Amino acid sequence: MLSFGHLVFIEVAKYLNFTRAGEVLFISQPAISKHIHNLEQHYKTPLFERKRGVVILTPAGKILQKHLQDALSLAKQIEFDIGSINDEHLLRGELKLGASTTIALYVIPMVLSAFRKQNKAVKMSLLNRNSENVMAALLNHEIDLAIIEGKDKMFDVHSQYFMTEKVVAVCASKSYLAQRSDYSLEELKQMPLSLRERGSGTLKAIIEALAVHEIKITDLDVSMRLGGTEALKNFILADDSLGFLPLKAVSKELEQGNLVQINIKNLTIQRHFYFVQRLGEENDGMNKAFIRFAKNNYNF
């Protein structure tokens, strides 16, 4: 077990903000400062430095952060292994998951619910951001397991396939675009489009699918960019423009007739989702258990 002082250091190092660390740990800023001071006395070296009001880690602080991150991973594995010693199906420990928007909103909640019902001693949390920010949270040790679009090419992560999702073009049923069900790629260039923000996995999939036909986003009439699947869907419902959204995100609206699916001839957009872990943590017991459960229990 890590000392509380070390846990305080981990939070301060994560946020580089004493006040924010205090909020997370539910203790005062003076208490945070005292714990950091005691650690610096113990190691006989400064761990943080303030420059122009900005908190940064010293070289010693960076070393301590790295070792404490490794120690946290080991502590979680110990808790998992000992908790499962009497019954391998009764898990104990913590699952810190991060997922891109589509997965977080439309796929993983039912999986998490079923997993929780079988493993009530497991503490779970879910971070919902776009793929780029989920990846950053994983590398920053805010989460231990990510589910994002695309197989990341970074060297310090391990990826394994989870599922494939279709992205479709839709417009509001009241839009003039709904008067036809099929459009060509050339006609797409003239249509008003609303798209997700940069860093979105959906946007990346659109860019890659268009590139096959030598079409760039700059060739299109992009009138609006929105952050988040729900924000984009609600805008499309109120607007005349065309949007590209995951099929799972718009299935109810299509069924109810509020949105209409538009076929862009010869354009197929798919997103492949992967479980992603930091390199060297592929054998983490809790992550392995959840990945196995998700693959076995989610109906694609």
C-alpha cells in the first residue's frame, strides 16, 4: 500500500495544481502542501517548482512520479490477485475505463452494467472524451484501459480489436436534402455539411473514406463543426445540412422518422474500435477480465 502522502503527490503531479489535487482528495490546500513538504523532507530534494505561477515537476519529481505509477499498477494487480484467490469469478479491485463518445454513449453502458452485476466489489469509472483526449488520458495514467477508434501507432501502447461500427450520412426528414435518397460524390461536394470536431474518431474515419476517392475535407462545404455526437445529432435535427454519424447513435431517430439516411454512392465509412493499454500492462488482471467479458457479452 502506498502512503497517503504518495497518493497526494500522484494527484498533484497529475494536475500540476495543488488546489485541484485537494478537490480530488477532499482535503485542504494547506494539507496538500504539508504532505508534499513532508515528502520533500524525506527525499531531501524538491519535487515541485513554481515558475511564474506555474507548477512543474523537478527531475526528482519526475523520477518519483514514474516509480509511483508503476507501484500503483502493482498494487492494483496485488488487490486483484488476492481478491480472486478464493473465487476467480468474484473480482475485487478497480476498473478505470475511458471511451470515445460513440462507445461511451451507445455501447459500453450495457456492458458495464452487466459486468457490475456480476462483480459488485469492483469499483468502476468511465471517462467520456473524443479519441484523441482518451488516448492522452491513458498515457497520463488517468485511466488504465481505453476503447477508441483506430489502432494507435504509438510504441508505448498495446491494442487489440473490439468491434466495427458503420458511419452513415443523415439529414433531418424536413430538410430539402431528404427529397432524394441517393447522391453522388460530386454532389456531396456541393451539399452543406455539419461535422465533428478535430480529434474525433468519426471525423478521422470520414477523412480516410473520402481519401480513397481523392476527396479532401477542404473540397466540401463544411458549414458547422460541433463537439460531441449528441450535439451534432441535435443540430442536424434542427438544420437543413447533412451530417455523418455512427449508425448506433441515430438508430432511434431513423426508426422514428425524424432523421433520414442518405446514400452517398460508392462511399463506405466504417470505424474499427480497439481496446488500448499502456505497453507492459497487457496482463493486468482487471483489464483482461473486462476485455474478455465485453467480447463475450456484447451483441454486435
